[in-house]
Amino acid sequence: MPKMIDVFEQNLVQNFLNSLTTQTEPSDELMTGIMNASDIKLKHAISDFFSKNDAITVAQALDIPTNQIQAIQIGSSLKKDNLVDTAKIVALCLALESDALKHVEVADSLQDYPM
């Protein structure tokens, strides 16, 4: 079962996780990492993610149009037409796989917001 963490270099994953805990925006390093990632590994990791998660729910949570989530789900244009949306999914996968979300501080005003 392929994991998103295995698709990218350790340095990129660590920098991404640091950006979550320091409440800074992930840099362009994530986009560059996606562009440089193995197409096959990325496609397999996304496919594995969607085999365990409902694509429509993910699309709604990440503000990805349904037609684009379907293209991403089948591995179509992950790096071209759907790069920004692919990055959203990659970020979610990295956060979930590393269990980093439990370390992210959520503002009191958002405590009642479904996450």
C-alpha cells in the first residue's frame, strides 16, 4: 500500500510538517516536489488514498470541483491541469499519514467548525 510520504524526499516532508506546526504557508517546495515526483508513485499513492476515502467528501472539504476530483482520482493530469488541486490532496495525505493534524493549533473561533 503506497503512502504519499514515500513519494517525496524526506527533506520535503519534514519542511511541510514544520510549516504545519509553525502555522506558516507551505512553500513552493511542495509544488516543486510534486512536479519532480515519480508519476507512477504519485498516481499510486493518490489511488490508494481514494480507495480508502470518499472522493466527493474530499472534494467538498478541499474546495475541489467534482469534475476535477474525478480526473485526479483516475490519475489524469496530476501535474498539469490539476496541479493546485493535486497539491491540496498531497498536503492532506502528508498531514494524515504523519498524524500531524493533532499538533496543529486551531483557533477558538473555529472549534465548532467541522474538520
